Amino acid sequence: MAENNKAKTPLWTCFIPVRGDRAFTIVRKILFPIIILWLAVVLYMIKGEYEKPKPDPVLIKNVSLLDDFSVEEASVIPVTGKKPATILPEYKELYEQNNDMIGWIKIDGTAIDYPVMQVKGFDGTINYKHIYNQNMVYLEHDFYGNYSFAGCVTADYRAVFDKNKRPANALIYGHNLLNGTYFHNLRYYDIPVYGREFYDEHPTIQLDTIYEKGTYKIFAVMEQNTLASEGEVFYYDIVYKFDNQKQFNSYYAKVLDRSFIYNPEVDLVYGDEVIALSTCTFPYGKSINLRLVIYARRVREGEDPTVDVSKTIINEDPLMYDYYYRVHGGEWGGRKWDPALLRGFKPEKT
């Protein structure tokens, strides 16, 4: 039997044009790697160049929000006291470029150093679909109004900031981007995952309005599920205004139940102004839809703006969600924080 001396065709010739190829084959070989590259880019974008959080409006009826609240009570509380009437010099040029800029947020030593945007016009009317759409505007557009995956840091539509008002309880949203920008650094406040070092180094947040400076002390950090299918949901993003001390204490008692930290130097009293920074978090990958929320209260007049982090207490048993207990076992052991953290708070008798 004659020996077959025919040389094998190299594999690379299947993808690179060679002499003798037909025109159709040449075109196919040229287009093939371009298509593969395009698909790779698309898949990369889908998989997550960034983790994209969204505000979590409740679009269902008959939600039992919190024991002492009704959605109809929502409105904006004006801040007492005289406010500056002029825009701060460092923000004037940016504000003139886009009047939707309401301030600037910064956490020293981190990448968080951005203008805060907001669609304006909230009139106290609660329509969650409308609120959701307004909040999404700057989560999907850049400072100049161009569509952007990264979006901007944005204050909730209901949180009115102007020269006469600051909101009592303002939610601020930002994307958790894998490239480290926007609210990605907030993930390091997740003390059960990363420990307390990041909090110890960054216990305050700078939030300026365009009219005045502001420093806020972090008093709580919580991780919260957003879907009822994952267990009971704490709708932290609905309540942002309090008609009385009972409502204020009821809400923040529930926040402290879930907080990873307490600090007796950063207590709360009815009338304090609070901001809550909200972003996606993925300690279990993308298997469930979670938010990490950082609460901080505005430094009171005459108060030392620094925080003695040596007094911070780590909560070893925060109230978590059902999925957490299914993974880790156990159950919540009940409220353990000092009632003095909420001035005027009266624990229910058992």
C-alpha cells in the first residue's frame, strides 16, 4: 500500500487568508475574528463592567411599610435657620453648566469625589413609578445629559436641596462599578466581609450643597435584600420624612437593628439630618439582589466633626435577611443596642 505523503493543512489557515483562497473564503476569514471580538465586548458589557444598582421604589399596593408610617405623610421639611443665598465659588461654574447639580459628595482617601445630580420638581405627590423614572435619569446619564452606563451620583427625587431647604432623610444613589469608580468603594464598609479597617479610616462623609459645606458622621451600615422572594424586606427607601419623634425613632430603631456598627458618640435625636448612601452589593455573587446602605448624620452646630472610632462597637448579631440565615444558619438574637443611641427612644416592654 502506497504511503500517503500529503501534508496536513495547518489549523491557522482556517482563520487567516492564504494564497489560493476563494474570495468568499477570504471575506469569511476576515470577518470571523471581528465578529468574535464584537461578541466578546458585548458579553463583557452584559456580564458587568460595572454592577448597576437601581433605586428600589415599591410599585405594589398595600405595602405594610413600617408600623408607624403611611406613605401619604411624605413631604419635605424645611430646615430652620438662615441659609446662604449665593452659590459657593467652587461650584458656580459647574452649576452653570447643568442646573441639576445640587452638591458634591466626597469621602477623603477614596475614589468617591463627585458632583451630586438630581431631577428637580418634586411637589410632595407620591407616585412611585414617576419617582423611579426621575431617579433613573441621572443613573443612566452623565453630567451633561448624555446616555451613560456609569451614570452619576444622584440624590433621590424627593430629597429637596435648595438654599432654603435640606431634606431630613436623603437617599443618595450611585453605581457599584467594577472599575473602582462612583460608589464601588462603599463595599468596604461591609464589615462582616472586609472587617472594620475601612470604616475606622473613613468614619465621615462630606456632602456639600451648592450653597454650603456639610460633614456627616456614619452611625449605621446595613445590608438589605430588595425582593420579597428573598425574605422580609425592610423598605428603607420609602420613608424620608418624619412628622414626629415616634416616627423618627421607629425608623432608626429598625436601622440600628440591622447595622453592623454602633458608636455612642454618634447618637440620634429627632430633628437630626441624615443621608443614606445606597448601592448594590454582591457578597453571594448575583444570586440575590442586595443593597449596602451607609447612614450618616449631619454634624450638629458646635459639635466636633471628628469621630473617635475607638468607641465604635461591632454588632456581632445584626438583623439580616432570610437568605443570609439559610446560608449561614442561626437566627437573630434580638435588639441589643443601647437605647441611648436614640434620644427619647422608649423600648417596647416584653
